[in-house]
Amino acid sequence: MISAVAAPAFALDPCAAVLCLSQRKTAPHECRDEVKDYFKIRVYRERHSRTYFDPGATAAKRYKKVMDKCPDAEQRDKDNISAMYGSLEYSPFTFYKD
């Protein structure tokens, strides 16, 4: 049996998340909440009494919950962000202070 379990999304501002995620793995500390909220969106599937991370479903859900909610962003930027980070289970970002 397959069932979907997803963590809730807490994105503060989808357009801010798009801007922060476009920074390529290093971002100002002001982006911490947006990046953290983006990576909280995860889909897990349960099969044979085990839970598995589903990268494809996670990418689709992140796109719907964040990228689609920012109409001002360039389509190619949203697609690049989704291709780079959409299917990752955890954030690869490091943050710096100015």
C-alpha cells in the first residue's frame, strides 16, 4: 500500500523564497527562513511498513506551493530553481552575514 505523507508548507513569502533560492547555495542570513520553509515541504511514501522520501512528488509540491505563487518571477528562474533544489530532501545552503 502506498500513501502520501507531506510536511506542511510555511513559506513566508513565495517571491522572497524564489529570490533567496536563486543565490546558488550561498545566501545572506536574511534568507534563512525562506530557504528553511522551502525545504520543509517534503513528501514521503509509506510502503511495506517503511517510509521513503519521494523526490518527484516533493519537487511537484514545492513548485505548486512556492514557484506557482510568485507570478513576478521569471519562468526560467523558477524552472532552474526547481531543477536544482526541487527534489532534494535537505537544504544544501550555507548562510553568511554581511
